[in-house]
Amino acid sequence: MTRTNILPVIPLRGRVAFPHNLISFEAGREMTLKAIERASLTEDKQVLVCTQKVTEQDDIAASDFYPVGCVARIKQISRIPGGAVRVVCEGLYRARAREIGADEGYFCAVADEMEIKRGDYVLEEAYLRTAKAIVKEAFSDNGKFPKETLLKMERCQDADEYMDIAFFAMRVKLEIKQQSLEETDIVKRLQLLERCLNDELEIAKLEKKISASVRQSIDKSQKEYFLREQLKAIHTELGDNGKEEDEYRAKVLAACLPQELEVKCLKEVDRLGKMQSSAPEYTVIVNYLDQVLSLPWTAETADTESLEDCERVLEADHFGLDKIKERILEYLAVLKLTGSMKAPILCLVGPPGVGKTSIAQSIARALGRKFVRMSLGGVRDEAEIRGHRRTYIGAMPGRIMYGMKNAGSINPVFLLDEIDKITSDMHGDPAAALLEALDPEQNSTFRDRFIEYPYDLSKVLFIATANSLETIPAPLRDRMEIIELSGYTLEEKVEIGKRYLVPKQLAANGLTDEAAEFSSAALGFMVEGYTREAGVRSLERTIGSVCRKIAVKRAKNKKSSRQKVDAAAVKTLIGAPKFTIDEAALAPQVGAAVGLAWTAVGGTTLTVEAVTLSGKGEVKLTGKLGEVMKESALAALGYIRSHAEEYGIDKELFAKTDLHIHVPEGATPKDGPSAGITMATAALSAFTGAKVRGDLAMTGEITLRGKVLPIGGLKEKALAARRVGIKTVVVPQGNEKDLAGLPSVLKEEVQFLPVSDVKEVFEVAFIKEEKAKTAKPRKKAEAKPMPVLPQRNGDRDGMRCKK
């Protein structure tokens, strides 16, 4: 008599439940948990376990699981983390579900027990014995069936129960197991089992064959190892004992390389052992291993812990340079507080001789790090940075990897000297190759073409130096923190000479402090009379010349007394000064105004000359002027013509008079808008005949409306004016904020006159007595406040001289 019950349904994923077996599974879906809870409240605790058709599907309907399943009794329920439960059930009989519903949040169905159709007993027994024989042959010693299952199957005499146990334990497809569960004819089911067992037997034989093949391969490897050991013994007897392979293997294992790189190097060592030393590839592999093993992968120097010690070293080595010193102390302080941080990428920009390269060495000494210098001047091949691939003859790593090898640590101070002198050609752009190395977000995986493995540069403190930012590509400039270093004042140069240059040159020329004594007046005389520079290199050479003269005297007379070096002694030893203040040049002149310019080597003064000639109203500009400077001249002339009546100039004069503007040193290219007010002053002087003060210099861009716009490079320009004896400088009102950053001694000696309109420039530039003869009397124009305009990248320095 068949059984019919209304039971909760549990959809089972990836498995098929069979009678006569214990089924263990985890349940976490809400409908399944409710079905288990409902069944556990009944007396017999029965559920219908059906297999889900799509294993990965979470939300299912009644059509998503097979209608034929197994009625099972819940034996155990265990809670597990995450709100799920582990359930152990005992399969009772096969049943078909009908009238499936899910009204109470879980599936429920009428389960009808399926009747078993038995056929010929003899045929069933024959199939059963065949199945047992195959199971014994295929599964008795390979561990695929648990021993308990094999013992249970051996004792089983009922064909239907035997097949339930066998199909539940076998590793066959889910569809085949479901087919076996749904089949009610014993003979057909036994035939299906026999086919599956034969397949498993063939698979077992194939696995055994594969296993034997693998074992044979292992035996072959052991044979090769034995022969290789014999070969080593032969090499030893011949005197060529092949120790190089073992040495490299030991070096690779001891080098603490990254795991992937270590595996790669060991493969190269294995290749090395199979080659003759005369083979070309042998040298390539040896060179590669040498380069990899010479690089620091984990070695790191400890930074100076005391900020005071670091500051003391920086102050002892250099005078001034406060910005860079403050930045290094900030980096060390943050590193000390956080324990780790990405090293900054600094770029020191300034004229030659201000200490950019030497401060980098001092930073390394102050931090207690190794120092590496790489000169980029004239580098034009991109492979210089990234290296060459090993396929090329004579391939080597790039210069960054070469520098890291010389440093011997992963956190050196790496100086990229003269980064603005990089050029590019058909071999690529080195500046583009530097983008990865100088990007804090990317340089932890810098890849050299020769090494062919990411190298960590994130702990390297890169410091680049440049004289000008204009030639550095914008993407590369954007990756660096720019710190501008200005030229030194007279007082700073004297102090630098006294503290550093004099002791250095005395020692270089075999003299002691007892041999010569340099006074501050002598050093000041050398700065003003023998040098014209922003830095101190020429000053050092001048001091060296004086020291050599003293060394000659002491070599001739070892008993000579201590030489006191003052201004007169300097003149006696090395001759008359090269530079003097030309008092005549400071006198008022017609058609000449003194302008200020910035160059890559510091500031300089330029006299703008203007003359009027009979002609057709043409304007001629000479002195190798750039397009921007020519446009400034036209803007200045346009302003003068529009205000001709105000300055007493006949408008018809412009139609029959040519204007010629010249800027001396015609071989030197010049460009930039900051000479606008200078050319306007010189042109107005030429048209009116009024004299312009020679002891006044000016800088500023002019507009057609006469407004004066801000410029750059103010400190260098002011120092240049002071060097030639000019004590008054006209600057745009937009640069008034920059005056606070100038040295106090410079502000004391030089008077700065901020202006916002060119009328204010004319008021202070012209000699008033002369101007009164040529110009109509007028009221002094009231200066209107001028908004500060943003400085343009293309005109960092206003008027530029490309020296």
C-alpha cells in the first residue's frame, strides 16, 4: 500500500537525496528554514527533499525543482554562524510531489510514494552480482568510496537498496542521479547502474595509467639529477668544476628578492647550467644576474631621528636657502610622526651658483642617506632612463637603476641635475620616460626594460635642479614641487665668502688660516668689482686667484708674515676691477630709459634707446627682440599717440616721423612684455626731447589704456639695479605684495615705487624742469587702484634675455 502525505518541501542544491542514506546539508534561505521549522514541529518530522534544477538560482518557484524526490526524516538540526542551520536527514522512500504550493512562506506538496516494478528475479540477481564485481574492481583500493559505504554495499542483498546506496556515493552527473531516482523499473535501473559503473571503471584505469606515466616522469627526473651530479664530478676532475651555477643559485636565494623575481632568476640559473661558457647567451644571462643581484631590494638606511641634528647640518653647510631647509625639516617631521610616507619630488629652480647641487648633498648628509647624482644635461635618448631590452647586444639597465646600484639602499637622495637641459630626438623623449619615475603614485612599480621587473622608487627622495622652468615639459613640471632659489645680495655673498669660500680656497691652495686674513671689505670689493652674477662661482674663482698669489709669495719666502687682504691688497694682487659703476650712465639722457630683465643666470639691466627720424611714420625695432617685446613697443606707441595732446605733441608729427627703438647687446635674444613702460618712456622722451633719469630703473607691462601690469623675477631685477648703482626702481602695483619677501637690506638701499598707470611712471622718470618746457601744464593724474592679475606661466619673468 502506497503512502500519501502532505509534507514541507526542501529544494536541495547540487545533490540528489536517496532512500537508505543519511543526507547532510546546510540551509540558509528563508523558505527552507521555515520548511524545516514546520517539519520539526510534527511528530514524524518528515520532509520531501527535491533537487533544484539550477544550482546557482536563489529565488525559485515550484517549476524550478524536480517533482520526484525523497521523503526523509529529520534526525538532527544544528545552528551555525550567520543564521543558517546544518540538517541531517535519513532518506525513507521515493515520492512524487503534486499540488505544490507556497502559501505560508515555504513550499508544501502532496507526496505520493512511488511503487517499485520488479521483473525477473534471476535477471535482477545477475545484474546485481555484476555491479558488485565492478564496484570491487574499480573502487576497492582507490579511496573514491568510503570503507563504510563499501561494507554496507557488500552486505546489501536488495537490488533497489543497493542502487540507492551506489548512486548516492558515485561521482556522476546530477541528471543521471535524478534519472535513477525517478526510474521505478528495477531492471532498467540496474542497467543504468551498470553503464555508470563501467564508465567509472574505464576512468579508474585511465587514472591509473596517468599516475604510472607521472611516476615514470619522476623517475626520469631522478635519473637526470643523478647524471647531472656525475657530470659535476667529471667537471671537477677536469678542473672546470662548474661552480658558477651553484654560486649564482646561492646568491639568488640569499638576496631576499621578491618571490616572482627569485623564481625568474632561478630559471636563468638553470639555463646557465645547461650552456657552454662560450655560448653568446651565457654572457647575457651572467650580465643579467649580476645586475639584478647588485640592486638593493630591501637594504634601507635609517633617517636622522633628531630634527635639531638635521637642521644643524643644513645650517653648517649653507647660508640662506631657507625655503628648501624648511621643506626638508617638514618632510622629516611628518615622517617621524607617521612612520612612513611617500618621499616628495622637489625641483630647485634658480640661477647658476646659488647652491642647488650642493644643498642636495647636504640634505643627504643631514638625513643620513646615501647620495646619488645623475646629470641630465644633453641626455636625448629615452633608453638612458629606462634601459635597453636584453635582446640588444651590449644592453644595460637605465641610469636610474645604475644610480640605485651605486647607492646600495632603497631610500637614497637622488639628484637629477640640470633637468631643464634634457633634449629629445628620433630615439625618444627622456622627459617622458621620467614621468613614471617622478610620479609618487606610480614610481613604486617603476619598470626598467633590462631588469623586466617592477622596482620600488617610492622611498627615494628625488631632487631636480634647473635654471629655468620654461624648457621643462608641463606634465613633468606638474609632478614636481617647485622651490625657487633667488640670487644672493651683496651682504649674503660676503657672508658666504667668509664662512665657506675663503676656508675652502685656502685649503685648496695649501694655505692655512695663519697665511691670510680676508676682511669683509675685501670680499665686498671682489663682489662688486670682479663679479656680475646671481651666485658665488665667480666670487670663489676670484678668491682662488688671490689665494694663489699669496701661495706664490709664501713659496718664495716661507718666513713671510700673515697677509692681510683688504680692498687695496686685492687690487694689487689681481689687478684693477673688471666692473665699475659708470657715473656717466646714471646721468639724465634724452631717448634712453633703463629697464630690468630676467635671465637664466640672474637679473640684468638693459638701456632702451629711442630716436625720431624724418620719414613716413614707420616704427623700426632692433636688438633681436621677440614677438611679445615688439608688440609691447607697439602698445606703448599706441598709448603715446592717443595721448599726444596731453604731452604737447603735434599729432601730425607721427605721420612724418619714423621711430627707431633699439635695445643694446643686439646678439642676445630678448623677449617678454615687462619692458613696456621702459619703451614708452624712451619713446615719449624721443618725441618731446625731455630727459629721463639715469639713476632710475623700471619694469612693467603696459596696456593700450596705459595700465601697468605685474611681472615676475622681481628680486633678481632689483639686485641687478643695485649692482649698477641704481637706487630707485619703478615696479607695478600688482607686485607690491612681493616686496615683503625681499631682503631687508635690499629694501633699505633701493627705493621701490609701485605704480598702476604709466602716467605715474612719467611723473617720476622725467626730469621735471626739462619736461615743463615741452609738455603742457596738467594736473597729476590720480592713480587708480589696479587689481592684481594672475601671473602667466609663459611670462614667469617678464622681460627675458635668453643667455
